[in-house]
Amino acid sequence: MSPTLESIIITVLLSAIPLVFILLYALVTLYLEMKVAAHMQDRVAYMRTGWHGVLQPFADILKLLQKEDTIPAAADRFLFILAPYIVFVGTYAAFAIIPFTNIYIGSNIHLGVFFLIGVSSLVVIGILMGGWASNNKWSIFGAIRSAAQMVSYEIPTALSVLIAVMITGSLNLQEITQFQEGGIQNWVLFGGPLPLSTKLMLLPFTFITFLILFTASLAEVNRTPFDLPEAESELVQGFNTEYSGMRFAMFYLAEYANMFVVSAVAVTLFLGGWSSPFGDFMSGPVWGAFWLIGKAMVFVFLQIWIRWTLPRLRVDQLMYTSWKVLTPFLFVCLFAVGLILVL
Amino acid sequence: MTAVATYFGNIFRSLYTVAVGMRITFKHLFVPAVTLQYPDVKLKMPERARNRLYVNIDDCIGCDQCSLACPVDCISIETIKSTADQDLGVTSTGHKKRLHVPKFDIDIGKCCYCGLCVYPCPTECIVMTDVYEFAEFDRHNLLYKFSRMTEGEIGEAETKLKKAEEEAAAKKAAAAAAAAAQPKPEPPKAP
């Protein structure tokens, strides 16, 4: 069947839904981040732009839009301009496989999670490209750190995803979610809809795996305590030092969108995605979107919460955590889960 | 401790301390903010706060003591003596006013808020207030003029003083002339 004009238009419109979502979500999260940060330090944050400063994110974006777009004279122009788009494309492509509800998924491919892991590596390339093209030693340091960190943490992420995939028996996130339908007890975090004895045996391992997935995803999206690529103190902000205006905003937007992606994927893999925690109650296409976004936003909040609690790790501690703690623990979990499932 | 115990101990402690820290920050999420919305809500200044200077010119006797006390010379005062036929009244503290004060300028831009001018004032007419919002776009606006005498009044006071002085000088000259005209009293006899 050759694509008609209508089908192309429909596809474009459908694929633009996450973009609209990202923009709205970024506004909310920008506001949430500042407000949570302030209140955790007994401050009040924005108060003067609209009611309790609700218009501040719009003001921030407007400011970034009208800012001069400077490119350093010694920068590699082509790569410099390309980098933010690569980062954003990498993030946006990940939205394609997130099932927002039971009737909407950007691309219902069989290798969903595999595609996600592959495509999120594009972000590393974008960051490295930005750092390199800036022709600034601090930027390249930031980019190298970022690359080292993201590549290292790709392994724990991939392994914990693998454990969820072993339990659900599918790489397709839509199928993974359908597998967990029917209430809170069917979530992979609680062993999935398996016999009770198997579930009880799986329980400790799925909990550890989920914890590690969350930790590793923090590092994947460069959030505190793993925000080494954006060290203001020693790297002058890191890989995006030389960026300004809209290009800087693209990096920012990608970071915030990434926060949602990792949260949504963690939720889909372990916490039932769009399925309602009360079985058939409050389930349906619209409720599905509500549950997925709601659950993911809880984890976005958790990321913000952690950011304003913990200080940054040192580089060697970062590598230690990934290679000597998370990865061995996941291998044990992987082995144990495999054994339990075979039994 | 063996290496294994250290390893697991570290993992446990890191998780535990994260939980402790997150509990604290979560609690603070609900603690009322200490921020004061400044232009809307203002902190009351302490009773003896030293801010903008104010001069109650009605009480000033032109003694110049504040100007002498000022370490940065930001106060400049000029005075004109009053003549006998003028009554400038008394201050609220009961001091008799003998001098016109045509100029009482304080350059608040120079002021160092030491408060040394306040203590010597015999009539307590120069005081530190709790007003602290007096930024200006033009530096010249920081020169505060407290005297209320108009040009005309100053001129009048000056001419009066000049006249009085001339009269006094004439009187003196006359008296001196009179004294010179009178024969000298005989020197007392030696005992």
C-alpha cells in the first residue's frame, strides 16, 4: 500500500503530539523545579510574574528566544550548529516508543526498548559534538566526562531493562504494559502476573533492579548527583558554555524531555505504564494517558527532590558506582531472575 | 573490617544517608518560607538604626557643632546674626535663637552614617531617621537643603545686620571720639 497524502498528514500530526507534550511539560517542569528548589530551602522563588510567578517559564522562554545567537569565531560552525539538534532528535526519537495510552504509541515496533537504548546514545554524540565544536577546553572536558558517564551508565540501564524484559517476555513497550494490566499487584515491580510463589521470590530482585534503573537513569540524563557534565564550578557550565539563545534552550529542553523519557520508561517497565493501579477502575484511553504521565511526573518530582538534596559525586566515585556497585548487583539479579523464571 | 563488609557497609550507608537527606528536604518543603516580599513587606528598623539624616530647622540655633563633628564634612552651615530688634523665638528645648540659618546643607552622598553629628546638638534638632530608601538617579538630588529662608529674607537679614553693624561701629567711633575729647583724669597721687 503506497502512502496517500492523507495518511502522511495524519502521521505527521500524530508524531507531533509528543512535541506539543514536551513543550507543555517543559514549562510545567521548569516551574516545578524552581518552586521545589526554593521551598526545600525555605525560600519562595518566583513571586512577581503572575500569581506566584506562574508566568515565569514563559518569560524565560521568551527571553531565550530573543537572545542573540552567538557562535564563537574559532568554533567548528557546522558541528556547533548541528549539535543541539542531534541531542534533541535523540531525545525526541525516544518518545516514539513510549506508549502514552493503549491507543497511542508513536511507533509500535517489536524492538521498542532496544530502539530506545540505541537512540538515546545519540544524545552522547550530540553532547560530545557540542563540546568539541565549541573549541573551548572546558567544554570539551565537560563533553568527555559526559560521554564517559553516559556510556558507563548505559550498561546498568540496559541490564535492568533486560531483567524487566525477561519477566515480561517482550521488547515492545505496549506489550510490556498490557502484560502488567489488571491492578497494582501485576506490576513487574511486584513480580508481574505470575504465580504467587514466583512473585515472592522475584520481589527482592525486582526492587533492587528498579532502584538501580532509577539511579542509572539519573546518570543517563545528567541529573544531580551525577551532573558532572554541567559542573558550573570547575567547568564553567560544561559542554554548553558557548551556546546561547535558542541553541542553549534546545539543550535545556532536551535535558528536561530526557527526564521524562527515563521516568516514563522506568514506569512502563516496572510500574505498569498506562495501566490503572486499580484494575478495571479508572482505565481507558484517557485515563491511560493520565496514569502514565502522572506516574512519570512522580518520578520527575523525585529527580528534582534528589537534585536539591544530594551534592555532586566525584568522577572516580561516579565510575565506582557504575562499575563496582550497580553492574555486579545487576548481574546477580539477572542470574537470580533467570533462575526463578526457569524454575 | 573485611573488604566485603566495607563494601556492603558503604552501600547500606549511602542508601541510608540519601534517605535521611531526602527526609530533611521533604520536611523543609512544608516549612513556611522565611523570605520577606521586600517592597510589599518591610522589616521594621531597630529603634536606634542610623539612616537618613533629618534636621528640624525650626529648632536649629546655628551653633555649627554638628558640622564641626562631622568626620567627612558633609554638613555645611552658614549663619547671619540677628539684630536687636529681631526676635527669632525660642526652640522647643527652650534655647534662645540668635542666628538666622540661611544655609543648612547635608550632602547625604558623603554621609557615612556615623551619627557623630547627632550627639553634640544642643537642641536635638539633627536626628537619624529610619528611612533607608532614598536612592536617586541624579547625584545632585542627594544634596539635602534644610534651610527654608528665601533669597529675599536672606538679603533682608544681611542688610539689617550690615546696618546694625554700621550703626554699632558709628556708635563705637562716637564713643571713642567722646572719650578722647574728655580731659584725662588726674593720676592718683602717690601716697
